Amino acid sequence: MVDDEVLICEQVRNLLQEIGIRAEWVSSGRQAVDQVELKWASRKYYDIILIDWRMPDMDGIETAREIRRIVGPDVTIIIIAAYEWAEIEKEPRRRGSAC
């Protein structure tokens, strides 16, 4: 999970672990990209990556794009937002592609 709100990351990780899902979190897009690169280099990967849409420096769309560049289409990336989804979809739709 990627979110700049540490408390949210810890709560979501705890909830996932309660249902038997091993989860990790980082607090920035750059940390997420770096972590994915490290795992990928050792031939490991995440099954699902949850990314907050609004983060400082590197937002969720940019983070997803960078991660997708590393892992290709084989890893599920979910962007989470507490905002109107139509706003998030504007850029990928404008470019004619998904993240």
C-alpha cells in the first residue's frame, strides 16, 4: 500500500493481516517505485498494489505509471481515492489508455 498518511497505512495493513493477507506499506510514490524495483530485481513481486491518488511530490497516477513500466501488465494496481473518480480518469482517458 502507498499513502502519505501513515496512520491509514498502518490501519489498512492491520485489517489485511487480520484476514490473512501479508501486507507492506510505504508513505510515498518514490518509495513504492523503489520497493517494486527491488522486489522485481530479485524475481519477486506484489500481487496487488494499492495506491492513494493524492500524494505530495508523486501522485497515484504517476506512481502507477512508473510501477507499470517496471512490472508490465501482470500486477494489479488499484488507485484509491476519497474523491470523485471522474477526476482521476481524466488523464488516462485523454491519453487513450489506462494506467
